[in-house]
Amino acid sequence: MKHKFMTALALSIGWLGTSAHATPPAAEPPVCAVPVIAQSDIDIRVPFDIVHGRVYLEARVNGEGPFRFAVDTGASGWGRADASLTGALGLPVQGTTETSDGVSEATVETVRFDTLELGSLVRRDLEVITRDYSSGAPPEAAFSGIIARQFFEDGLLVIDFPARTLTFSRSAPPLGEAGSLGYERPFRIPVRIGERLVQGQLDTGADVTLVLPQALYDDVEASAVASAGNATLTNTVIESGRGTVRDPVEIGGISLSEVEVRVSGRYPELLIGGHVLGDAVVAIDQRSRRVSVCPAGE
């Protein structure tokens, strides 16, 4: 499958992060453990679809819908409203805010959701960014909004990609050190590429396998870079290339080899996109600031 890098990068917001030359995090054991949530502790368990590596599900806004939303762990705040949703619901502009795509910043408008419902979980009085996210996307990838990481900040989120099921619990015990990876900035976790240990941002909103800064790509065993044309981020257009990392790549309990990646001299950090996670179960616990990435069935 050819990865639609332009569409994917425009989906995620707030990517400014650690450069390829930053001091890597301390090594953690490359083990994983999928948390088991007791049935009585589950707040929601909802099905989702995967389109171009990304998670799509149904949500309701202000009691209307359902609307198609993407779940994007690379996006800060509560969420996003596509211009189509803002127009359909007649949502007035509330104000402006600044947003960064990791390369440049832009001023964007905001609107307010009285309620955002995912299954039986309801969040109230949310200010979200509104932009035209979908008009340039292929029809199958269009969406009405984004559910961002703050929506899940007070509990344990488990995204089972093979089972196409998202589970969230505010009562489940926090993830412990055994079988999980700690982070300081959401959600930058240790990634081993050959002998190098670096940080990578876990981003379910990116329609790629991995994006590597040019400096990091030059420092690992890899093929020559072929031109892949321009890539459109949220605020910026940058040149990108395509190459293959020969070194093994380890992300939690996931091991990859001969990985086709995107490369950019202007992109500031390693990005872990949705295509890496297709056979994985990902657990994110913002209470304990830990993440688990495991092969399904572990």
C-alpha cells in the first residue's frame, strides 16, 4: 500500500518535539504487557474502522449525529472540528489559538462543543480547533472531527487494532513499570533502531509507518533516499523522501525489519504512524504517563 503522507501529516497537530540529536531516554526492557480491564471497570468499549492506518469511529456532538471522528494521539487538547461539522451544526467562532505542526506555527479559530459523546462517555464544554481538514482528502478518509488525547486523560485507553476495538476505563489500575514504557512528553517513547536508542512520537493520526529526520536516517543502516515529492503538514509544505531502514526497529514489543519510511530534513523528530500498529494492542495511561505497545495475543 502506498502511504498518503500528505493527508496523514495534515491530520496531526502539535508535533514540535525532540530532535534527532537529543539525548535519548534511558533504556527500558523491551517487554510488553496488555492490561486486562475488568468488565465492571469499563466505561466504554466501541468498535472502529481503520482507513489508511488511522482509527475512525462514531461520535455525537451536542446531541447530534453520529459523526465520523478520527482518534489522534498526536493531537493535543480535546479534539478538532472539521469545517463541515462547524457549518452543519452552526457553531460560532469562540476565539483563536496558536497551533504548531513541528515546523511552523499558525493562528487558528476555535469553536465550542457543549457535549462530545463517545459511546456512553460524555465530555462537556470543550473548546476545539476548527479548520478545513477533509476537503483535500480522498472520500474514504474524510472525517467530521478528531478526538484528541485530552479526551482520555483521566483513565486507561486500550486500542486493539486487530480486534478493531477501543476500550477506556477510569477505574482500571494505572499501568505500572512492568511491561510498559514511560514518557515525559505525550507520547514520546523509546524506540531502538539497530544500536541507537531514540525517542519517537506515537501518533495514531499519521498515515505512515515511520517518519525519520534526515540526520537520524543518515545515522542508521538504510537504503538511498528517493524523492517522494512535497508533504503537506498542518501549516507547512516540506520536501520528503522515501527509503528503507535496514536495521531492525523495536517499539515496545513490536519488532520490524526492512521498514519503508518517509524522510525529511525539516521534520524534527521520529514519528511512529498508524501503519506500524496494525497488528498491535496499544495501551496509553496518562495518569501514570506510561504506554504499552504489544503484538496482539501477548
